[in-house]
Amino acid sequence: MPNRRHARRTHRDAAKLAAADNHQGALAIYASAAAEYRGLLAVHPGDQAARADFAELLADRAVSHTAVGEIAEAYGAQRERVAIAVSLQVAPGERAIARLDFAEAAARAGRFLTAAIEADAAVSLLDDTDPADPGSPGFTDMASALARAARVFHRAADPDLAVGAADQAARMLIAADQGGDLLRDSLRLAAGLHAAAGRTAHARGAADLLAKRFPEVEPVAAKAPLTLRVALQTAGRLGAFADVALIDRLCPDPGGRSAAPTISSRCDLGMAAVALHAVEPGIDVLARSQPGVAWRIATEVHYLLTAADRQAERNLHLNFRDHGPAWLATLMALTVTGERGPIAADLATVLADLCDRLHTRHAAVAHEPLIVAAQRFVAAHTDPLRR
């Protein structure tokens, strides 16, 4: 019979090995403890204490997987941890940390769609914090979350979001008299990304702070970034995007006072559906001629739609029969770009979820060509961790 006390003791034994840098040995014992927790929860699914212990175990297991280079396994452990954690009555700060751990694991594993969405969701959990008041509750939690989100956005999303998050995180960490790796990484990102985009004054300010506080560290080396603004402007020149007035509403100046540090803050989320229908007609052409541009536009709109959906934006919910098929078509256009590996598996996961939702909401039927094509892609690129 599975026993929580024995599972906790096994977890402690594994943690001791991990602390001694024997992560390979720890993983075998973590696996034994995980099996015991699964058995326990199968018998007692409502045991919240066991769920909390299991989530803690999975977090530790992910660290050891990462330490030995098992990036996909670390991603799987963090995903299971978040799935468990959402059912626990814990403080928003704790849930934010779990989702940021998952986001960073997803970014390392090349699951960029998941990474960006989870980082945005994590920061959104801390929205009650006043980012201008260092004495407000949760201020340092918000600063740390933004710094971690900036690292994720740098790999998985619009560089303008990465630099917006890095700038705000650096300001907040300095105001809170916090240093360490998060401040270092935020200043490196801010200096490098501002420089790559030609914002020399902003780059110089961040670089000066970096040199003062971390004299041995250089800014991130970055090439001219493919931002959402640049991608939409390129699409406009190619005749694949007509609503140029929309660009300023979707893409606030990353060097200005209205700089967006997260996906959810880049515009009124009521604009998500507007953006979707503005870009959807041209994405298919772009995917064949300018795949990088197509990926930037389609994924950023997907991130925005997901943020709006998470916050129950009224138009998106009430009119999903209109918006859902366009959402699916926009992402389906990316399937012709030839991407393989983790990003294709991530896309397949998103497509599968959308198909399920379209069916549930009676917004599409199983025999429609778009649904059939999506299901074919999903079958060919199914995430092995979901089988």
C-alpha cells in the first residue's frame, strides 16, 4: 500500500544525493518516490498534502534532470508539477514560481510556445503588485518574475517584450536593493537588445549599470531583432498585412514610458481578436515566402489570444465560433515551414487543444478540411511526453 511517510523519506534520501552532486543516483530514487506518490494519489486523489509533497518532489527531480543534461525529462517533470500545483490552494507567488520554473524548462527544451505563455501567465499572477512602490507587498517577487520572464521572452517571444521586461526588472531590483544573477541577466539583456535595435542611449545606460555592478560581464550579443513591429511592417510591404494603423496599438515603443514588459500588457486584450483577423489572411503566403516573419506574427498573436482567453476577454469568448477557426488557420499556416523537433511537437499540442475546443464549442466539425489537416499534423508530430 503506498505510504506518504515512506515517499517523503525516499524523497529526502534522493535530495541528499542531489545536494552531494550525485544527480544520476538521485534520479533513480526520485523515480521510486514519484511512483509511490502516484500510487497514493490514485487511491486518495483528494489528499492535498500528498499532492503538495509530490509537486515539491517533481521540482527537485527536474533540477537533477537538468543537471545531467536530460532537458526533455526536466520539462516533463515541470509540466507535471504545474498540473498538480494548479489544484493546490497556495499563494500566487508560489504558483508564479512554479510556472516560471516550467517556462524556463520549456525554453531550454525548445518548447517556445509553451515557454512564452507560461512566463506571461506567471507574471500575471502578481498583477496586484505596485511596480512603482518598493515597499508594496510582493514587490521583489514581481521584480524577480519579470527578470525570469525576460530571459524566457528573449528565447521564445518578441525581443521588444524581452527588453521591456528586462528594463522594468532591473529598475525594480535596483530600487529594492537586490543584486545577483537576476539583476545581472536583466542588465545584460537590456544593454544588448537596446544596442541591437539602435537605441544607443538606452543601451549605454544599461551598459553603464552593468559595468558598475558586474564589471566582468558583457552585454548579450544580439543581432538586429525580428520584433513583431518589424515583422508586421515587412508583411505590409509584401502586401500580406493591410492594417498598418494597428501596428502602433500592438507594439508600444520598448524604449518609451509605455514599454510592455509582458504579453498581457502589450495592448488592451480586446485587441487580440482584431489582430487575429488582421493577420490571418496573409499568414499562409508569408509562411511560404518569409517563414521567420510568419512565425513571429502568428506566435505573437497566438500568445496574445491565449492571454485574452486566460482573462476571459468577453469578445473572444462570446464569438469563439468566428475567432476559433481563424486562430487555428493562423497556426496551421506554420506547418508548411518545415520546422521539426520540439517546436513542432509544441505546435502540435496547441493545435490539438484548439481542435478539441472547436469541437466542444461547436465551432467546427471533425470532417472540415482545416480540422482534418490539423489532426494529421498532430498525429505526425505528437509530443512523446503526452502519449
